[in-house]
Amino acid sequence: MKDDDDRKLEALLRAPAIADDGFSERVVRRVRRRVWVRRWTLPIAAAIGALIAAKPLMDLLALLPLLADLVPRQLEVLPLPLLEQLPALFSAVLFIGVATTLVRLAGD
């Protein structure tokens, strides 16, 4: 994921004509480390947040069928069997999202 400017800068810093006692190499390592940290910080934070939020959200989804009994039958939008399947549906969507993210990150 390097653009032309990055390649030119890296080539300039690696040029053998510059005698800098390894300074250029240290700069390149530090820049790479920062890029790596930035690339992984958001996905890791999102995964931790999803894990923390999953349990309360599953509890709320499990309560939906109970709340559906309080709604008058004329106002029902979703049938009760569909509401009972929401926790499993949410788990499947969450799993697919996490798996897709991990595959995408592994490709980088």
C-alpha cells in the first residue's frame, strides 16, 4: 500500500551515497512500525468493542419476543416466530462480519 512518494522517499533513504550511520534505516523502521500500529489499532478496538457489546445486545434481542406480547395484534409488524429468531440471526451476522474482517486483514 505504498504510493509513489513513499517509494521515492524509501529509495532516497536507502541510497548508499548517504553516510548516516544507520539513521535512515532507523527512520524507515519507525515509519513502518507506526503504519503497522495504525493499521491494526482500529480493527482490534472494534473487535474488543463488539465482544463487550455482544452480551448485552443478545440479552436485549432475547427480550424482544416478551415485549412483542405487549403490543396489540393490530400493530404487529413482525411475526413472533421471526422475533424469536433474532438472537440467532444477529449471531450469524456478527460471525460473518468478524470472519470477513479477519480475512481482509490477513490479505493486507
